[in-house]
Amino acid sequence: MYEGVVQNLIDELGMLPGVGPKSAQRIAFHLLAADPADVKRLAHALLEVKEKVRFCRVCGNVAAEEECRICRDARRDDHVICVVEESKDVVAIEKTREFRGRYHVLGGAISPIDGIGPDDLRIRELMTRLADGRVTELIIATDPNLEGEATATYLARLVKPMGLKVTRLASGLPVGGDLEYADEVTLGRAFEGRRLLDV
Amino acid sequence: MHVAHLSLADFRSYESVELDLEPGVTAFVGPNGQGKTNLVEALGYVATLSSHRVAGDAPLVRHGATRAIIRAAVVKDDRRALVELEINPGRANRARLNRSPVPRPRDVLGLLRTVLFAPEDLALVKGDPSERRRFLDDLLVARAPRFAGVRADYDRVLKQRGALLRTAALARRGRGGPRRAESEAAFAAAGAGDVLSTLEVWDAQLARYGAELLGARLELVEALRPLAAEAYAALAPGSGAATLSYRSTLSTGGDTESDVSAGGGVSTGLSTESRSLGITPAVTDRDALAERLRARLLEVRQAELERGVTLVGPHRDELFLGLGDLPARGYASHGESWSFALALRLAAYELLRAEGTDPVLILDDVFAELDTQRRRRLAEIVAPAEQVLITAAVPEDVPAELSGARFDVSEGSVTRVA
């Protein structure tokens, strides 16, 4: 245990995801040794992020203003919405530059163990967005795990009566990989989701 | 296949031990409490990634050490593979194959196949249904390692669904019910209307993974039935026929007594009544099973919502063991129970063997429990196996038919004597 303030800092850092006690200690001592101006900048950035950043009132993505950059972009396709669990999934999909539609961030996945039900996710907001009939396709891009699948199934059932096209991202083989190294589940899924080779 | 080398570091009582092993019979002899079982337990762990003696990993690590390492060189069809497991209680275990790390320990499942006979096997006959379900599921994983994933997914669905049902049960009893503290957060989170719509989603997931598990179990029981009957008849001739049947919560009625047999053949020992009720071997189509599971879930929904537990699914099924016209559990004598447990293991051995490779047979302290006749018969059955590892307290416990290499085990040291 260290002197009060130092230990406080270590404890606080240790609460961050992916930071264990050893790393927390290392970061704390790095900060102690660092230039005061650098530390002030970090502290400022931390405060600012909490003060300024909010969630887009349309899609739920992190935003600096009322609406996020993507929702404000008039060039994006209004007919397709891609549903993801977290803001970081938006970033991942944006990197592909493949998708030009809009997003909807749920804020998690259905998980009764963690006490998360549909009402805790931004599903009502999604339904409101779909209500005007402009959207023709809903792409469900929740994680390919049990909770993500459950959420996808839930959404698909919910929007079915609205008559729009609902798709799910394919799961399968990684590009550039070797077939022999794929695990059985992934390979099995890839078989399920095989498609016609059009030549 | 056989194990050519076993090396342990900080595993159970062993700080370090290196053993060269050969095909054929090897006996580990020494007084109780000297570490014989620890050796074979380590091999069982390499094969199944779990111990046959304890549920958690913590007892496997030598007192005072932080991790245990098991290394086993496995020879199959003249090819040698080195499997290395690092057991880290409380953290993720790690595995290496031929000195290269694999992404998940699960990836080394199937490299070593063992069939382990141990005093604990008596629970297969006398114990709770969960023991017999575990027997089936472990064997499924041994045959197709993919099932380790199916099993894990099914367990997770059960947990999620259970949490949801408990929330619903709480909501019905109103706040301030006796189990209020248990899932306050869950209660607050899910409105009552939510629960039903979300439940349907989890029903679908349960049906999907449940059907896969159930279908595989039904096929497995079908394959085991004749082998177990044959093995039992060989071990204990003239004491009634051993029968297996799978009783599923899927069939209507719900209580296990009136349930269905997987095969429905006359040899099940169950009457025609059970055959008319339900599942025949042909009906192991996964989609059909999933459909039936969902339908059953709807039937029991009211009861589930009241009790807050999933009442239908492979986790509540039973592998029924019959001896003559009676259930083995509760009716069989001690000796008969032992023979039945051995017959189940032998059936598993035959099944794995039929796929082309002899699994390694491990007989942990079983001969002491058997009378001379059964001892001799068991010895005759296992003698031709590619590799048999035996533990015994005294050399006399090892039947003459099973002569081979011998190690003395005392106070944590293992010495070859013959």
C-alpha cells in the first residue's frame, strides 16, 4: 500500500477495463514522473469527454453534438439501418467503408444474467425510426455469441410485421485464413451460410 | 494409441515427475495416499480437461504452487504428439501442442482418448441422474470434441433463461417476496411484459442447442445399448440383462417414470407402452427435436414461471439403467452396481475403439472391489488393449492375466521395478 493519494490513483486506474493492479501501479508511477502539463492535458481530456460527449439522439452513437457525424451526413443512405451493440462496433464497420447507410446503437445485448432486457436497450427508439416506412432493410450486426444471437432473433421477430427486409451479418471463415485452422463451429456456420457461386 | 511419456510439475502431490511408458500393461503399485491416482488423474485431465475426482481445478495444483503443468507424449499410428497443459486456478488454463500455443485449451481435446475406470464410477449407477448425463456428455465430447462447445452453449442458455424465469417469478410474487435480494437488478431491469417476449427468444435458443445435445445423446444411447448389455453379461453372467434407455423430459407427462426410451426395442426392458410414447431412433432429426422442445416449453410455461426454473430439456433427462425387470438404482446389489458401472465404461471403450483407435484404458483401483470371477473376466476383456494403466495398493490386486511393467509409488516418488 502506498500513501493515500497514490493508492487512490492506483485503485481508480485499476477499475478500468483491461487494467490489472500491476498495470495500474505502472500507469500511476508513470503519471507521477510525467511532466505536469501532460498530466493536466490528460485530466482535461477526461473531464471534457464526460462533459461534452453525449449520445446521438437519433442512433445512440457517441456524438459531440445533438446528432452524431453519421446521422448528420446527408450523403448516407436512409433506406438501410445497421443495428450494432456498441459505438465501437460502428467504428469497426466504418473502417470497412462498405456500408453507406445509417446506424442504430442498442447499447448492449439481451442478457438476463446481467439484468438486461429489451427495455434497457434502445429498441423503442429503433421502432420509432422504422415507423415512417422509409427504411427498407435492417441489417442486424450484433455479436455472433449467444446474447447477440438472442438479441438478433428478438429484433427480427419484432420488426417482422413491418414487412421490411431483415438481414444478419454472415459468420464464417476469416479472409486470408486457412480452412484447416478454422474451428468446427465456425466451419459449420460457414457451411450453413454458403452461397451460390455465380459465374 | 498410447502414452509414451508423462511429465508433471506441481501437480497434486508431485513437485516433479518424469515417466517413460510403453504400450501394454503398466501397473502403479503402492499404499494408499502415495500418489498413484494422481498420475492417472493427470492423464484423464489431458483427455477431458477435467478431473474425475474433483469439480474445480484448485486441488490439482500442489499446495504452495501457483500453477500445475502436465505434459504427455501421445503416440497414435506411429505419430507422436506432445500435449502440454498449464492449469491456472482462477485464471484461464493454457495449452500447447508440439510446443506451439493453441488458441484455446479445448483445441487439444481428442488428441488423447482415455477410458477411466475408478471407484467413483459407482455413482454412475447409484448416484443422481446428473452423473449419468455427465457420462453421456463426456463420451460425446470424446467422440466429437465439437460437443464441448455445444455443451457450454447449452449451459449458458440455461443460465440466461433461468435468470429470466427467476425475474418473472419474482415479479409475480411482487416486490418484497422472499427471494427479493437475489436479483434486484434483474427485477428492476425487466418489466413484466418484457419477460414473455424475451422468453420466446431464449426458448428458441434452448431448443436449438438442446436439440443438438438431445439428438446426439439419443444416438449415443442407441449405440451403447448392445455394448453395455454384452459387457454386463460377460462380467456377471446369469444375473439378469442390463438395459439402457433414455428418458426425456420431452415426452408428455413430464415425470420421468412415464417417459420414453430412446430406442424402444424389446431389449430396452421397457414395455411397449414406452415405445408408443415417443422417440424412436429414426426421430433424431435436429429440427424436429427442436420443434418438439419448443412445443414442450410452451406446455410447461406456467409451471416454469411459477417456479423460476427451466423444466424441460436435456439437463433434466435421465439415462435409465435397468437390471432384469427392475431399475438398477435402488435395487441392484453392491456387486451388481459395480458390474453395471464397469459395463458402461467397457461399452464406452468398445465404442471409441470401433472408430479405429484404441483409447488408453485406465483402471484406477478397481480390482480390489471385485470378486475373483469378475476380476478375471475384466482382466480378460481389457488385456488386448494397446495400453492399460492400472493402479493398485498391493501387487496381488493386479490379476495375473495383466502382467507387464510395474512402478512402485511411495511418498511422491515413482520408481520402475519391473
